[in-house]
Amino acid sequence: MGKTYERIDGRLRTFIEAQPLFFTATAPLSGDGTVNLSPKGLKGSFAVLDEHTVAYLDFAGSNAETIAHLRENGRITLMWCAFQGPPNIVRVHGRGEPVFRDDPRFAELLTRFPDIDPASHGLRAIIVVRADLVRDTCGYAVPFMTYEEDRDLHGKRFAREDDASLSEYFAKKEHVATSMDGLPGLPLPLPPAAGLPLPPAASLPLPPGADPR
């Protein structure tokens, strides 16, 4: 039923790159800690870097559990499901690392995501995952569902932010700088992003109904 792969290439890579949605799972070392499971979307925010390494853009949000867990222990599992076509589930088990905006590697990594404007989404970090185990399973119980399009709400919400206002937004959230279990999360204040020109917030139009903070 299941198959183990030595590398991410060929049909496996084609399947992963075609999916509009994937999931990430992480956990702290503590047996009493909170397991985190997150959905990830937005076309262009995921990339296969080589046969053993993948990466995705970590955008603005009200939590930073994945970042906190990776900073503590690095363990992560990524999962993709086929909601159309032949049934399939692919999991990449590996070690992950958040590459923050002031990291010398940040600008070069950012070039691997040419199909999305990260400045519109409050880019916090690039998560790089080195695969230790790659497996697929049947996915017979996964339902058929049709992808229509990405929501535009995230871009509308964060396109008006600059580095200073993003830092202020994150500082007000209880579990961004610190995880739910008290682990270090996103370093604040945000450093300037190498290779990411963020326009001034005041020059950007506000989405309908937004509060002009």
C-alpha cells in the first residue's frame, strides 16, 4: 500500500508541486506540550529546493508554533493529499529550520519563490525542511474536492503593513514571540528583510472595511 522514496523527484515531485494545500505538524520535546497542525496554502509559497530539501514561506499570522518547535528541536512532518485524480497521500518527515529575514541565506532563498509577492503577506521567515523519510500511502478515504482559487483576504490584510507596523502587530499577539508552551517563537522586532522591499504602509490602499490604524 505504501512506498518509501529515496528522493523527491519525478512523479512524486510533480504531485507535491501541483497541490494547492499542504499541512505541517510539529511538537515540543515536552510530553505535556501542545502538538501543532497547520494548513498552508497560497500559490507560489512552496518550493522543492533539491531532491532532499523543500521550503515554504512563513507569512504573518497570530501564532508562531511551528517556528517555536523548530527552534527547539527541528522535527517536522509535511503532508499533501490528492483531492482530485488518483488517491494519494505523501508525507515528508524531516528536520526543519526557520531562516529569518536577517539571515545571510534569506535573499537567495527568496528567489526560489518567483510566483508570489511576499511583500503583500507580511513574510516572517522561510521554513527549510531536509527530508529524512519520504513516503506515500493510498488515500482511499480522502474525499474528492475541487480547488477554485486562493482567498485574497490574507494579502488584503497585510499588504498595508511595513516592518514597524508588522512588529507592532506581532508584539500584541500572545503567542508569536512565545509559543503556547513558553518556547521562543518569532524574534522581535522584525529586522529589515534582505531582498524584500516592503512599501510604506501609508502608500497602500486599505481593503474595504479595514480599520486605518
